[in-house]
Amino acid sequence: MTAPEGRGIAGHEESDTFRILHVSTGNVCRSPITERLTRHALSDRLGDPLGGGLIVESAGTWGHEGAPMEANAELVLADFGADYSGFVGRELLDEHVIRADLVLTATRDHRAQVISMGHSAGLRTFTLKEFTRLVRAIDPATLPDPRDEGMVERARALVRAAAALRGWLLAPSVDADEVNDPYGAPITFFRSIGDEINQALDPVVTALTGVSAKR
């Protein structure tokens, strides 16, 4: 069987898309919220539901294949005006990792599981909060201008820059890079996790697109 063309396969630089994969455990709470908030933020900044070539997906390390997202997760997305319709849960597969240009996980354990799958995933897999912390330290002026070189080239450069910083910019605490699991929790906790994810995503999407959020 031929391996799917992707980021672990030679020749991927010719692709005109950049695929972001969000990973959590069941793919019914954290990663669906993060996926749909990312799409919402891209559309808000770019006025383009396709995200300027940025494709956003999610999956779970113990994903509930074919399951809808949790009802409280839908409520959180509705609070932000994000689209929650049509979501279907997925179990994380090798193919998803192979195709991803950037993998953002909810926790360090998820990150370790993705990296253990191989496919040269180490340099493009981060926890969401880890990536946010690294992105904040990158001078946007050092990244390609998306108006000249395109969004995809800028996104690739951002991932390379973040990977280069990882060993130098450490987390302030062991829990700083974690997003806790709200599964089974009341809506108030889901909303706090939604706010946490949204705050972490804001500088990431700004760095990816070169466009700040509308205020």
C-alpha cells in the first residue's frame, strides 16, 4: 500500500495547503472546540471560510469514531459564534499525522503519543499552550509576508521557528502547557476551558495569518 502524501513523506513542500491537526483524548470536547474556534478565528481575520489554504481538523487518541461532540462543547462554541454543526469524531490514525503540517495537542501525554507514532512528527507536534508560548517569542517581522509569499509559506516558517525555540524557552511549570479535560463536567467548567483555548489560539492565529483579531 502506498503511503499517503504528507508531512512525513518527501515532496510535501509542493503542497499549496497547510494542515493543522488538533488532538485530545475522545475528540468530543477539547479538540472539537479547538478545531472549530480555529476555523472561526481564521474566517474572522481573513473573511475566507477556507482559511487561505489552512486546513483545520481534529482527532482523538482514544477517539469516539463517528460520535458527535459533547452538548456542552456545542454550547461553548455557540457562545463564541462558532459553527459546531456537522462534527463527527475521529480516532487518531497514522494518516492524520502523516498529512499534518502542525499538530497541536491538549496535553503533553497527547503530544508524546503523537510523536511515538513516528512519521517525523517531533518537530511539528506541540501542545497548544506550548506553541502559544513559543509563538509569542517569535518576531513576526522574521516571518514571510503572507501578501507576498502566501499564508502557507508563513505557516511553515512559523512552525520551524517554534521548533527551534523549544529547547530554549521552557514552560514555567509542569502544568503550564496543559488544557484540562472537561468531559462530564458542568457547563461552567466547559466555558472556562473554552475561554482558555480561545486565549491560547488568539496569538497563534495572528502569527499564522499576520492579521490581528477584530475587536
